[in-house]
Amino acid sequence: MPPVKKQLPRQSTRLISLHPQTGIDEAVRRRRIQRHLETLEK
């Protein structure tokens, strides 16, 4: 994960409220990462 992500929590919520599509993409990305981590554990 790029370190830039850690500096964005406040801005990301604002961007998600302005652009719902961004929030959807972020949710999909998190789900994909979660699935990837689960496959790595197995």
C-alpha cells in the first residue's frame, strides 16, 4: 500500500460524498484486496 493512502482519510470521505462512484470503486477495491489476502493465507 502506498504511504499516500494514510494521509488521505479526511479527504477521501469528502471525495466519496462528492462522487459516489469513487466510494463504490473503493469498496470494490477493498473487497478485491480482502479476497486476495484470503487466497494468500490459504
